[in-house]
Amino acid sequence: MDPVTLILAALAAGAASGAKDTAADAVRDAYGALKRLVRRRLEGDTAHEVALDKHEQDPEVWKEPLKKALIDSGADRDDEIIEGARTLLEQIPPDSPAAKYVTSVYGGQITGWLQGDHNVVTINNPGGPGTGG
């Protein structure tokens, strides 16, 4: 997963998990730490700070503005932030709703998309990658 996607996924998952009373202290702590690191990086740019705050309330709507903020500020190249994002994602239980539906596509072509619970997908490509099957 590229650094920007990693950070965005961690912030969205942390917001979803951290807001619940049942969230583990480790998740709340890791989310708070990551948010502080990102906020420090965005400090001084009001639009970028707003994107971070609003992303917590509505990650889908604020994903692109926050993505731009992360890239513009260099947060996507900050090893401490990247490690904080990894740490947070490791703290979220795999069966948590916050851990669902983090999807990455690296190159290639998507000809179909299925997302949800309890789905089964079988992909047959006997010719191997890039051959069109």
C-alpha cells in the first residue's frame, strides 16, 4: 500500500474505531498519536488542518482534500507518520467494521468490482498477469 493510502486508511479506521466506547485503549492511543503527528505536519495551513478535522467526521467526502494535504505537506514521506499509520492499523482487530473494505489496486485493469460481506470471488487467468487471460 502506498504511503498516502496507508495514512488515509489508518486515519479513517482510527476515526471509526476510536469514536466507539468499546474501542481498545491501544487503538485510541495509536489514533491520537497519528493524528497529532499529521496535525503537526499540516500546522500553519488552515485548509489542510480543516481537511484533517473534517475527514474524521466524513472520511469519504474529505478523502481527496486530505490526500492533497498529506502530499503537499510531505506527510506521505515522513517515516514517523508512516510508522504511526502502520501501528494504528495493526491495533485494529481484523473483524472490526473499521478494518473492512480497505482496498488497494496496483496497476492493471479492473473489469469488475465486488465489495461486501460474505462474498466469494474466483478469478481465472490461465495466461498469467497482463495476458488478458
